[in-house]
Amino acid sequence: LKRISPPQRFPLYLIFLWIALDWGIRETLFRNPYFNIAESQYNVPVLIQITDLGGIYSLTFLILLVNTALFLFLSCHGDLRRMHRIEKCTLGVAIVLLLVTVGYGLKKTAEAETSKDPAKPFSFIAVQPNFRYGDERALDNTYRLETLIRLSKEALAQKEQKPDLILWPETVIPMLILGETDDPETLRVIDKEKTGII
């Protein structure tokens, strides 16, 4: 990047700076699982399949790269002849990666559709604890997690057929990511029942 002038380098630096800050916020001191730019694509199945390969940061990188490429392209008023070589490379790489991502997403979503058994409808269980206002135990993350596990087991025991998915409230995410409980019972529930939890 030494041969690129500072204005041209700046957008490229921002991509790596953004991802580094995003990783730091989620994985180190702050451990905040929310507000990732990739989460904006939750309703675009074709794009989010790429996270199979590179995690959520691969989708973040793609979003930033495509937007950076568009910014560089529009900064030259859409004239490729006015674009610096690195800007053309950025645009080309963004287009190629976007096409690869869409192609991979189409392949994965098509596989998911063909693997569905029409005779077996998709089923799920939604688990939502109802703690009374003022209940001090509700402030204990370990107690809240144990309650979710217990209710999940009770719901599974009442089902004749194993559901495909168990839905938990989003408030459980910080408990698991922050490591505020080291009880491996959660994994045992998942492994034993072979049912995904989201």
C-alpha cells in the first residue's frame, strides 16, 4: 500500500480497522455479542451462508469491501479510466467475492431445500421463562440458565417427536458468551437430544 496515496489507502485501512475493533469488542474485554454489521443480513439467506467458512467476520469483510469498492467507484463518477490501479483491483475483488458468496449461498440453500422431508414438517419449541418482578433469583445468571435448561427438558419430554429446534430468549446470549457459567449441562442437553438451540 506504500505506492497508494493516503486518500486512496484510507478506505482500505478502514476495512481492517473495523474488523479488528469488531473482533476486539466481541471477543476480548467487552465481550459484546450485539451490533455486528453482518447481523444486518440476517434475512438474506444467500449471503449469510458464507459464515460457514469464515464465521461472522467473513460476512463483515464482504459488506465492508463491497461498500468500499462502491465508494471508490462513485468517487470517480463511475469512470473506470479515472480509477487508480488499486481501486480497480478493489472493485474487481469485491465483485468476484460477492459472486462467489452468492454462488455458495445458492448452493447451500438449494441443498437445504432438497434435503427437507415434505412428510415431516419443521417443528420447534419456544422456551420463555417468566420470572416475577422483584425475584432476586432472576438476577443470578446461573439460576436463569438452569431454569432454561429445566424448561427445555420438560418441553422435550412432552413432545412425542423430537423437535428440530429449541428457541431461547436473546437474554441468554451474554451468559454463554461472557462465560458467567461454566456448567456443561447446556452442551449435554444439545448432544443428548440432537436438537439445535438458538
